[in-house]
Amino acid sequence: MSSRTPWTTASSSRRARRTAPGPGPGPDGGGGPVARLHDGVRHLRRVRGLFRRQPRAIWWTFAALHAAVFVALTPLMLRGGAEGDLPLYRTWATGALSEGRWPVMDFAWVYPAGALLPVVLPNVLGESLYQLVWLLLVTAANAASLWLLTDRGRRTVDAPAAWWWLLVLFLLSPVAFLRLEAFSAPAVVAALLLLGTRPRVAGALLAAATWVKVWPAAVIAAVVVASRGRATVVRACLWVTLVVVAVVAVGGGLSSVDSFVTMQSDRALQLEAPLATPWLWMAMLGVPGASVYENVGLATREVMGPGDTWAVHGSTQAMGVVMVLLVGLLAVAAAGRARAGRTGAAPAGAGRTRAAPAGVDGTAHAGHESRLVLLGALTLTITLIVFNKVGSPQYVLWIAPVVAAGLWADAAAFRAPARLVAWAAGLTTLVFPVLYLPLIDLNPVAVAVLGARNVLLVVLFCWCVLRLVEEALAAWGRELPPRWWSRRVRSVRVPVPVAVLADATAASSATAASSATAASSAPSSAVHSRGARRSS
């Protein structure tokens, strides 16, 4: 007893110090500004926690966000106006419906032919209601994506991916509601969540989104390389493509069906592109020959300066080379996982237990496959942004759907990308529209904010490449030594990600039964709430 007394006394003293009251109140009756700030933050966190535990809180937040957008734009809509890129879209729609001049059919267009549907459809009730109909359609698309992110409305309390998706929509609201990504981004979210159970629907959604904006092609490439359900997805994509091309051919625009590629290739360095950052800083610092100018034809701001010839004419080729290398790395990782699945050997980092029940290994490998598809999609998509000479604020909405699906599948694995993308989204809205005019005038603060946003995108690209290297090495029984920049491949001990992206053909009744047994015997800390409910 006497030997334990000093420890007990010391611990009691520490507890007494922790529970002792803080400094006495100041002249205003508080505990000082720092203490009041800490108390306020703790109070807000408690309130947020209580609010998020309400089953309908996420739908109240969804309704509040979209209602705020409607209210903010109501004065403009009452005057028959439109905001963002909608005036340009409405001009094209009016020309098509009233004058018979259809983009792609009658002249080259900067967007793929599938974009005609979301551009023309809001004009069916007239020009004055164009923005109202547009917002109603966007609200429906966002509601569908949120419905899937909440497990078809069954998981509204423990839904980090759904809350994060609402946060990104809020942070990027100037572009998330008023540009074509308002339709392509929710479609990609839905496709990724349906890929495991409805591969045909997922393939059709990905193809349709690609024919609206090109970037979902990177997601398709990741699915084709890393998913066992690639054949079904490719067939669905081909059917959608055949329908689009047939409609264009009937309209007489077959010669312009690829005009969106040629029109983009002729562009110079756009102001907001990460690749344009050095020349933007040259212009701000007054380097001779560096400047910001307006591209009147495309209504964009571009930069020029010493040595920009390579970036203008060689960036597309550089992007292609990097994409080929990353696709090859993804293929190596996928081949290693498939080999491990066939032989029943656990790849490095797989976390396979010795006494695993029958069927658990297959489930774990399918889980690794689904994570690999998501990681590959994120890597290829961020490559399209980092190595692109064109840059716009809505480009952050290219990577946000993949991150949302990743959080839905494995919140721990995609926590770092979620934080990076959230910060990038906030800085993007600071750049446009808040600081855009000062940015054009080369204000140092605006240039620094844009530079910080671009640095975050580059950091995300590097994170994705390192994680993909880890996946490839782990798939073939190797691991990188743990360093400050390297984290070991996380194990998938329960069949949670299988419901996200695993091949539907692998989900037999025997596997489901054994997976339920494995989930019931796994440690409680490793069981995801969605996986536990589905296994029950």
C-alpha cells in the first residue's frame, strides 16, 4: 500500500488541478477572451452534435441550403434574369428552340453533345422561367445524390459522406448551382454508389455525365482498369454513346460531334489553372512580357509570359503521358489484387486474420477492389486538373463526387482528401466570385489565395500518387517503409466497402452468409453501422 501512495497522491493532485476552476472572472465577469472563445467553440460543437443526431437534420439542412439559393436569386428571377453561366446557356437554348440553330448540329460547340439536354430543357417554359426550371432540376439531382449517400434515406444520423457533400455544395454554391457540373457531379456520385449493385445503371450515368462534361471519362477509365464489372459498365457506356451519336447524326451534326475537343485544345493558359501559377506570379511581380488579358471569344481571362510556350502547346501531351503512367500503375495494383484473390493469399496490408471463416477473404479482396477503383478515379481526375492549361472554379466539383463516394465507402481512408477538397472549395469561392476582380488586377492577396488553392490541389495529386504506389506494392506483397509521407495500406476487415463498388456477380448468397458471420465476430470498433445493419 505504501508503495502506491505517492502515485495515488500525484494522480489525485493532477485530477484536482484539471477540475479546479480557471482564472477568476475579469472585469466583464468572464474568464478572459481565450476561455470564452473555447467555451463558445465547445458549445457550438455540442449543438452541432445534437443537431446531427436528429434523424431529419440532414434533410432540413438540404432544404435550407436550396431554399437559401432560391431566395437569393428570387429578385433576379422575378425580373426574368439569370445568373452565372445561365444567360449564355439560355441564349443557346433560345437559338435552338426559336431560331432552329442547334449547337453541335449547326455549329461547333465547346461542350459535348449531351450537354444539349440540360441546356435546352429549362427553356421549355420560356426564357423568363429559365433559371427557375434550372434550379428545380438541380435540386432534384442533388436530392437524388443525397438520398443515395444516406443509404436510400435509411442512414441519416451516421452519414459523414452526406454531410460533407452538403458542405461542398454550400462552399461551391456560386458554381455548384449555376453551371453544368450541377448535373454531372450528382450523376457521378450516384454512379459510384450504384456500381456494385446496378452496374448497368452506373455505366449509363457515367456515360451520360461524360457527354455533358468530359471529366467523368477519368472515372470510367478507373472502373475499366480496376473493377471486375467492367464489361457491364462498358456495354452501358457504349449504348448511351450510340444513342447520342445517332441523335447528332440525324440532326446533321456528325462532323462537329468532337468539336469540344478541338476548341479546348486551342486555348491558352487560363488565369485559375494550377499550371498557370508561375506566369500569374510573374505578372503580379511585373516581369517583362508577363500579363493577364481577356479572351473575348471564350469570355475568359488568360495569362502569358516568358517560357509559356511549352505550357500552352505541351501541357496536353504531358497530361497524356502522366495519365498513361497512372493508368499503368492502377493496372498493376488491380492485377496484384486479382492474383491474390485467385490464390487466396492475403496481399501486404490486407489485414487477413488466420482463422477467417469461408468467404471472408473474397469479401476483403472485393473491398480492396472497391477502394482501388475510388482511389484510381480520384487520381486520374485530379490529374486532369493539375496538368490542365484550362482552369475554372467548377473544376473542384470534378473531384468532390469521388471523395464523397470514398467517404461513403471508407471514411477513414478518404479523410485526408476530404479535408483538402473542403479547404480547396472554400478558397475557390474566395477566388470566384469574391476576389475575382482584384485577381484580374493582380492584387497580391487575391493571387496568394489562388496560389494556396492550387497548392492544395497539387498536394492532393501527390497524396493520390503515393497512395496508388502503396496499393500497387501491397498488391504484390511489398510495402513502403513507414515515413512521414507514407501510410501503410489500411486493412479491410469487414465487408463494408463491398456494398459500394464490389462486382455484383461476386455477391452470392453463400458469401453474404459468411460475411454476416465474419461481421458478427469482428471487433465492434471495426464494424461500420451501415455494414452491421445490412448484415442483420
